[in-house]
Amino acid sequence: MKLYKFRGGTNPPHRKNQTRYQNIEKMPHVPYVYIPINKDVKRTVKIGEYVKVGQVIAYDENECYIHSSVSGEIIDIEKLKLANGQEEKVIKIKNDMSDTWELNKKNLDYKKLSKKDFIELIKKAGILGMGGAMFPTFKKLDILDKYKIDLLIINGAECEPYLNSDNRLIQENPKEIIEGIKIVRDILNIKRCIIGIEDNKKEAIFSIKKTLKAQDNIEIATLKTIYPQGGERQLIKTITNKEIAKDRFPFEEGIIMLNVATVEAIYDAVINGKALVERVVTVAGSCVEEGKNFKVKIGTPLEDILNMVKYDKNKLDRIIIGGPMTGFAQENLKTPILKGHGGILLLNDKEMRKDTITACIYCGSCVRRCPAGLVPLEFDRLVELEEYSQLQDFDIQHCIECGICSFTCPSSRPILEGIRLGKQILKEKKYNE
């Protein structure tokens, strides 16, 4: 298969060997989990009520349903800062350690499902994009009556340094991933399917090739290792050579993309009747004695996961949820792990960007490497001047928040942080108008 190159990009140190060969371990039970709920959802449980794993605890008909990830008692409804710094209501559940499930109907003969019933099932199973964006999967799929989708791309690139959650998932659960792909393809009647995996994950590529059968009719694209190869528009460009215009969406070009963990979750929901209540999380960084890949219950506090690894607190400079390019630094160790969190990094000062911030020298590095073709230095300038209204003139809404601008800046400008702040202020301004 001929592959193409997307605009910009960079090559940060991979730093994946620490957990590359670590099998996925099931995280032991923790005393409490904290499940976030936004202000618009309707709670279906009250304090003191007993719940099972996979039981719906809140819902909004326009969003994915929210489930308990453990069995136990609803203890409290409180506010807690999430990984991105935003404060949300959370349902606190005391784990009874029994792991008692509430299963939905199993659909072993999935081809009998209609498109409508399949999409409803995905919504009620709480499946979100697990590559980081956490966009509701049912919304991504619920456009097929309006648009003809010819290509399904499965994102197994996992291009951020340190992270191996998708890599290990592909190696250990290739059958479930392939079956999940076939479920989406067959029910939605999509002709062509391609799995994209970067060439620094040879074991994952071998695992998929070994498991695939000729009649599965699924292609593998071995991708060049470059960041952000796993970005939606970047991966589409690499595989199809199509440049998706800024004012258009991939589905308008007949393409949809799902993460490998997302299609495995679809398999689990359809075949096993399980809601999405756990995910694989890589714990790595130079401060960690031995990196791990844990299967973690959604809502597990950060501190409980850190208690499962040995790390050097004296050398620790920063704790990040997510990857080093796009993740969020943490201060509150009660922050819960969510469905889009693929990593926890414990880094020392040598792994971090230098603290000394100097003036922009207009070298253009961020502009040349920006995969979205934007001018990040203007976002940095306008946020510093608090000229937020002008950010839209430079298409800030099309920034994919890959973090290349901050990573490559010789002046150590916190450009990504400024972009996120600018987007948040514009969003709040829109709501207040």
C-alpha cells in the first residue's frame, strides 16, 4: 500500500521501551471510584443505593450513558477537579470488591442488529473515543443515513512517547479488535477497512497479521513513525492522500476513524453485553522503577494507581495524565482516570521542557511543523495580550492540540497551554452571550 506524508510533524524521543514488553495487568480493587457527571445528565441513583458494575447511574438522551465501574454503595455526590483542571460533579461509589456485573443483552449473531439498534446499543454502553478525544462514538456513527461511508480507518498508531496501552492491546487482544472492526463494517455496510500501525510497533503488526484471515478482508497499513501520525486528519492524509478541508469533516469525504481500544469496546458491548467501564493505562517515566500497563476501572483515583508502582518521589518533577505532548500536569492525586486517558507519566526535570520562558524570536518553527497549517505563535501572542476575540481570525478552533508548537519552541513558550486557555474563554464567552 502506498503511503503519503502529512504536513508538518516532528520526531520526539519514543521512550516506549519501559513498558513495551509489559503485559497488561488487571488493577486490584480500590476502595472508591469517582464517576464524573455533567450538569445536564439525569441521575438514576441516589445516595445509599447499591449498584452493580455496568449499571446506568446517569444519562442524557443526547449523550452516552454513564455507568458504575464497580459494584457497591453510592456514598456521595461531590465536586472534584478532573485531569484537565475543570471542576465537575462526581458520583462517589464505595467498592464492595465483589465485581458483580449487570450485563446487557448479548448479540452473538450481530448481523441481525439494525443500524439504528446498533448505534443505540453503542450509546447505552457508554462508548467514547478512547484515543483521547472522548467524543461519543454513537454520534460519529449516526451519520450514515446522510453520508455514504466507503472507508473505515482503525487508528493503532499510538504516536505519543511513553504510551503503550494501544500497543499492548493489539498484541494481547487482536481477535477482539478484528471482530470489533467486522461488527462495525458489516452492520454499517462499509466496503473497505484499514488498520494503521506505526512501524516502531513490529510486535503489534505481527500479532494482527497472524490473527487476520483472508476472508476478513481487512488491510494493514504500516505507518512511518512520526508525531502526530495518529491525528485523525493526518492519518487520513497518510493512508488516502486526501486533505480534509478545515471546514469539512472526514465523514463528508466518505471516511470514519475509530481507535483500536474503541473497536474492542464495541466488541465487548455487542458480543458480551458489557458497558465500557475500564481501560488500559500505561504508567511510565524515569521516576518509575518498573513501568506497567494496567487495566483500570474508570473513576479510579490517580493516587491508587501510583500506589501500585515504585517510584522515586525525590526525583519527581511532574505527574501527567495522558501523553507528554497532549497530557495535563496534575496536582490533585484524587483526580479520576477517564475513558480517554491512556497514560500516567512520572517525569523528572530532564524529561521536561526547561522552565525559563523567553520572548518569541519569530523563528517560525511552530508554523513549519504545525500539522494543521496554523500560525501558533499568533495564538501565543494574542493570549498573552488577552486579545481573545482575535483568536478566531487565526482559526484557533482548527487546532488539534498536538503540542508540537510547545515541544519545538526554542524559547520554551507555553503555546499549547495558551491555546487551551483561549479556547476555553471563547467557549465560555459564547455560552454567556
